[in-house]
Amino acid sequence: MLNTLRDPTFRHLFAAQLVALLGTGLATVALGLLAWQLAGENAGAVLGTALAIKMVAYVTLAPVAAAIAERLPRRAFLVALDLVRAGVIACLPFVTEVWQVYALIFFLQAASAGFTPAFQAVIPDVLTKEDDYTNAVSLLRLTEDLEQLVSPMLAALLLTVVSFPVLFAGTVIGFAASALLVVTTRLPDRAHREDGHFWTDVTKGIRIDTRTPRLRGLMVMEASVAAAGAMVYVNTVVLVQARLGLGEEAVALAFGGFGAGSMVAALVLPRILDHLGDRSVMIGGAALMVTGVALVPFIGGLAGLIALWAGIGFGFSLTQTPIGRIIDRSARAADRGAVFAAQFALSHACWLVTYPVAGWIGAEAGLSAAAMTLTVIGAAGLVAVLRLWPALDHPEMRHDHPDLPPGHPHLAEHGTRHAHAVVIDELHQRWPKGA
């Protein structure tokens, strides 16, 4: 896995992602303390609203940002968004009203909605071999899990010597360092793209997603992932403190179990994918997550909760890490950014539904009712995946083009009835029938 760091371009991008993640982790802790300072006992409502704003920004703006990114130099685009994020965070220590927090969070997440898919789309252009790319995304997944463990500890250490607004300074430094690392990196040229209408480009990724069976499978699988993930992220503190009667340290241990399970999966996944296909691995991971949520009503102690959360975390990495590989083989290089953005937006649309379901039903009807509701949502997603994503997902498919004239260059190259790897593009507007 670490062999991918021998590539200097990926090494710079990895370092940029690492420092940005650490900065984001510090900001998460500081934002919670800022919400308490501004709203007191209503801090939870402030953070919940901020989380909803984040998801709305992701869902609505990611495809628009991808269309803009296609028209700009990719390095300048990434650097500009890092600097925007640094500027927004620099303003947070000076806010005095809750609405100001909401406005700044929107701008912060709008920049992230553009940065994350664009960053994801660069990696397969840097590491063109599938094994290298798999190792790279596994390493990035592992880094994200480690950040969830390291950032709170680092924040706790810093808070022993400084006040919480200083944590925002750490975030600004992280984003500035990320921008510096990206600007000093020579990125591969973007694949040639045809000039198109802006709003056509905005919807391009979603069109490709909905017309490609394996990408449709990814879309509905995110419902299973979001259902299980929402139970973990929203209700862990309630499970630990209300049901088990334990303190804050136990909450940290429970979240640590989820992160540890995810890290273990990220470490072993490259070897698993050498023997099993992406579809089998991802469906197995989603099934593991849904099963874990179904077992929540039977939790009897902290050890059981940590073990259960570790299993869900393991399944989480199994479902998320192969996504880049599937998008890479399902879209032209010129369309990859749009498809990453569509996947980013549609997956967060699922979280936008499951977060309030987990919170509201848990508060009104109890945690067991929330777990069962989310289990039903997750199971429905799994059934839909099995129907939408064919088990026989052949790399090449035989098809013809009755709409093309006999002398068309595509037919001259491949023949009237031919087989090749199909992606949705100008010549293949629909998936071949029977494929």
C-alpha cells in the first residue's frame, strides 16, 4: 500500500489531503465548542442545523462545481478552493451570532463540494495501474479513519494550553499547507473534452450514473451505507450515555471501535479484491452494516457495542473504498470528474434522509425503533442493488449501432456487430440491451 507513495505526484496529493483532514478534525471540535458558547444547551440544535446545511450544499452544488472545474485548470481550481476554505475558517472565531455560523458553514461546505470530487478524479490520472489505484484509495481511506482518532486527541492536547479559537488557526494552517502542496505539484493534463452547454455538463454525471447498471447499483447501495452510518454517528452518544449509563470516555471508545474496524478493512481490502470482485465485496460490506444495525436492540454492554461498531466500520470500508475503481472503469477520463461529483451528491442525499430519521425516531420512539427503521431502509437498498447491478458484469459487451451510418469511424474500427468495454458517451447513449 505504501508503495504508491513512491510516486512524487501522489505523495504530494496525499500529504495535501492529510494536512487538510487534520485541520478539518480540529475545526470539528472547535465548532462544537463555538456552538456551546453561542447557544448553550441548544448547541445540539445548532450543530444539527449546520450538518443539514452541509448535506444540502453537497447535494446541490457538487455537480455544478464539477461543471465549473471542467472549464478551469485543475490545479488552480483545487488551490483556490483550499484558500476559500482557509478564509472561511479564519472568520469563525469572530462570529457573534448563530446565523453567521450557518452562513460560513454553507460557504465552507460549498468549497468542499467542489474540492472533494475534483481531488478524487485526479488520482486515477496519476496512478493509471488498477493495483496502484486500489492501494492508493485504500491508503486514503485509512488516513480518513486515522484522522477521526488523531484529531480529537490532538485537539484535547492543544486545549490544555490554548483556548478553543486557536484550533481554528490550526485548520487555516492545514488548508494553507494543502494549497501549497497542490500548487507545487505537477498534475497530469486533463483528458480532452468536447465543448458543451454548461447545464448539460452539470447533469452529465447523473445521466451516466442512471444509465450504467453498476453505477445505479452504487447509488442505491449508498442508502444501505447511510442507514447504518447514521445510526452510528447520530445515536452512539445516546446508546452509551442513556442506555448503558456510561460517560464520555465510553463514547470515544465506541467511536474508536468503528474507526478500528474501518482501518482493518482498508488494510486488507487490496488483497481481498485480488480474489473477489468489487460487486461481491461491496454487497458483503453493506450486508454486514445492515445486520449490525439490526442487532442494536440486543446490545448488552460496552464491549458488545464496540464489537458491533467495529463490524459496521469494517463493512463501511468494504463499501466505500472500491467506488473509485468502479467509476474509473465506468466513465471516460474526460467524464470522470462529473461522475465522481454525481456519486458524491447522490450519496450525501441518502445521508440527508437517514440523519434525521436516526435522530427523530430515536428521540420520539426509542433507539430500538430507530434501529429497525434504518434496518428496513438498508435492507431495501440491498435488494435494489441485487436487482440493478447484474452479477454478470462483463468488461466487454457485444452490441451494434443501427443509428450510425455504415462509414462511421467507430464502425470502421470495430465492425458492424462488435464487442468492447462500454461507457456512456456520445456514441453509447444507452446501455446495450441484454447486457
